[in-house]
Amino acid sequence: MMFVGYFFGICSERQFEKEIQTNNAYRWFLGLKLTDPVPHHSTISWNRRTRFKDTEIFQEIFDEIVLQAINHRMVGGRVLFTDSSHLKANANKHKFSRKEVEVETRGYIEELNQAIQEDWKQNGKKSLKDREEVKQVKTIRKSKTDPESGFMSRDHKQEMFCYLDHRTTDMKYNIITDAYVTPRNVHDSVPYLERLDRQIKRFDFIVEAVALDSEYLTNPICKGLADRNIFGGIAHRRYHPTKGLFPKWKFRYDEDRDSYTCPNREELPSAYPSKGR
């Protein structure tokens, strides 16, 4: 019944209970005879809110459809496209409370620190001193109607509470191989590598290349793709430097001297030069 409502855009559970009662095609799809009673609409909402709330049943159904497409050679698993779109939450943007939350430390930072430690150790340097953990805090708007949604406030965009629908599509026949929803205040790039790894493991994909928009052009994703030996075709936005400052690409790196030279030919030595230099 939930599939019927989704496929035909019937948002009201009461409404598609009524339509199933009189629509023979719906009854055939559901395996109901002409005289069989139609389940009450409250059965659907109760199952969704309680029985299926903490299960993976919807993900399992989705995966089974992808596996069937793979068996019919409709999915290649070599080139994947990923993007996200906004889903407006059914929540009043003026009814919210402000809440302070910790900014999550991304695994990339820990991985980067570990790489630095190993490099310093190989070059006979002392390890970095452990610093006292500094927890960053940010203030967010939390909807009183839909607390799980996130608030979107961007230039030239409507302010609202919404979700982000992250979708990945296979290049061969444009079959969607992954769908994942997060609140809007979670950046597009945050769940990407984890969802990519899930597809590789679940469907035995051998991914050679991915295509992403500029929101995914971050250091963690670039490094993550390089570590996985996957070519990343990622869009970029034109850089608009602060007045009086040079953009990064104008600096030249001298590997022998381990230093950068700015456009004014001033040398910028490394704060932590390598051993013997």
C-alpha cells in the first residue's frame, strides 16, 4: 500500500485506502480480491512509526531491486554519478528553538594527523605533542514541528527546514544504486565516502570513476578517492580571492628547498622543514 501511495503521488493514507477500495488495478497489485476488505489507513502509519522505525526493511527492499537490475545486466558499477536535492520539510520556518551542538571531528583529520606522525618518525623527528582536545560548538535552529530536519539559509534560496536527498546513479542505464537522506545542515560531502563504500561492498562494484558537483570538492573526498584508486571528475567554482591576497595556485613549490615562492618572489619557508634541509 505504501508503494501504491508513493508511485501515484497519493500523500494521504486515508485517501489511498479509499482508492484501493474501488481501483481494481491497485487490488490486483496488492493481491486483494474484489470482496476482500482493505487494511485500515492507521495500520500503515502505525507500522511505519513503530514496527519499521528501527529496521533496515526499506534499505533491504531497495537493495533487492538494485540486485535484480544487476542480474539483468542493467547496472555496470564502473562509473557512478552522485548529487543531492532539497526535500522541504512540513515545518513552519518561524517555529524553532536555538540549540548548541558540537561540531563533529571528521575521521579525515585523525587520519591526517596519523600520517604526519608517521612521516616525522621516519625522518627522525619528535612526535607531535598531544594537545588538549578543543571541542567546537555551533548554534543551529531546531524545528519544533520536525526536529530531525535541518534549516537551510543560502543566498538566492528560500529559507526553510528541509532534508537532503543524496542519490547515486549508475552510468550504464541510469539506475539509482543508492539513496540516503540527511538533514539539510549536514554538508553534501559528509556521508559520501561511507555511502560509496557501502555500494562497493554490498553490490561488489568495481568503481573506476565518479562524477560529482562542486559541493563535493573537499580534501577528505579527494584523498578518499585517491586512496581507493578511483578517478574523480569533480566540478569546481571559480575562485574569488580576497582583495590584496594571492590565490593558492599562484604560489610555486620548490621541492629541493621545501619552500613556496609567492608572485612577488618572496620565499615562504616551511614551518617544519624536513630532516637535513
